[in-house]
Amino acid sequence: KGLLDFDRVVIETTGLADPGPVAQTFFMDDEIAESYLLDSILTLVDAKHAPQQLDDRQEARRQVGFADQIFISKSELVSAEETEALIHRLKHMNPRAPQQKVHFGEVPLANVFDLRGFNLNAKLDIDPDFLKDDTHDHAHGHEGHDHAPGEHCDHPSHASEGAGHHHRHDDDVKSFVYKADRAFDPARLEDFLGAIVNIYGPRMLRYKGVLHMTGTDRKVIFQGVHQLMGSDLGPEWGADEVRQSRMVFIGIDLPRDILVQGLDQSLV
């Protein structure tokens, strides 16, 4: 019949494209949503040119923020210290995306396909070093990592020496993690998240949470891209499992204080 029989579609955008509109198409276009499931967003980072591109181009920073998996190429062209600084910088922007150094595109297909980055599942892996770096300890059990106003991270990745000048990176794409041991009130949380997404949605790149809610013994999974947000019931909490909500927000200059305050007020 002249029809192609294929298992997957790989979309390769131009070098500095914003992945947001492409991702949203899979949720907003009913015809596409019926036939295609968005699996993941992969971002290839050129270790040689990334520091300058991340400084100069917000599209590059957005690509990091959207990623479910980050591949770092050309690390052999820079020093080990420069690679480490880049890895740390990327981790601050997106702590939920694993990073892998690659050489001439040699990557196992298992690290490319079927990552299920957009599934409403109970998997929420945050880089342990990202959480370890965090020194904030708040009364309500929440914590973040984008260094609150007035604070800074002393890691070398945020500073670079140049010819006669000192420059400190302060990327607008940042992330923070929120944790709470108390349960959420479903109605209050829904009202707050709805309002936040309505106002700040264009700046919210990716966000996901595994939530402890009153009224159910099952985990509640939610995630979103920009203004599009979905949720579902996940598996039951284990008998010996600590019922703790964990959420990660990745976005452009997100109002962390407003988010934390609103989430705190949504707890029972």
C-alpha cells in the first residue's frame, strides 16, 4: 500500500530549538496524541562550546531544563576540570536528567529509547549529589537547591577566570526540590498549582512530583510541561515506606519563595 511500518519516530530539532512547543504538540493535538506517545527529550551537550552557548543562548539553557537524558560529547577536547564544572552546572539546571559522556555517538540504544520520561509513574530520581549539596533545612521539611537570593554556590562551575575579569554563572534556568512529610490537602493543592501554572506556566519547563495526599493510601503522581499538567494515582505506599512528598521544579527564574509558601499552605 506504500505505507511505512515503523516502531518509533525520532525528531531531531535544529541546534538551538526550544523543545517546549514540540513537546506540547503531543498533548494538545488530539490526532497526534491518538497515534504517538512522547517518550523522552534527549539533549546533546558539546563540552567544548557549551559554556559559551549556555551563557549566550536561552534556547540552550531550555534544552538542558527540558531534558530527560543528557549526553555530553567532545569531552576529550577539554580538561577534566572543565568537564566536571560543566557537569555540575548542568546538574544545577536539571537534577532529574542523568548525564553520560559519549564518544562519536556511541550510545547503547537502551539509553536512548523507552526512557518513559513523560509517564505518570512513581519514579522520581533526583541526582544524590544535588540533594547532598543542599544545605537548606526548613521547618516544614521542604528543601531546595537553587541558592536562595543572596546565596551562591562556591563550586568552580559557577565562576570562570578570563583575561583580566571574573565572571560568575547565574543561569536563569534553575531547579529546586520540595519535600514534605505532612500530607497535602487535595483541594488546596489543586487550587494552588492551578493558579501557579496559570501565571508562571510559560516559565515552568518541567515539573514532577510523587505526592502523599490525604484520603488515599496510594501515591499521587503529577507532572507537567509549561501550562499542561496531569496527575494519576500510582501504587500504594509500602507498609514500611516513609510517606513523604517529593517534587522537582525546573524553570526560568521561578518564584521559589511563592512556590514554597503556597505548597506549605497546601499541607494539612
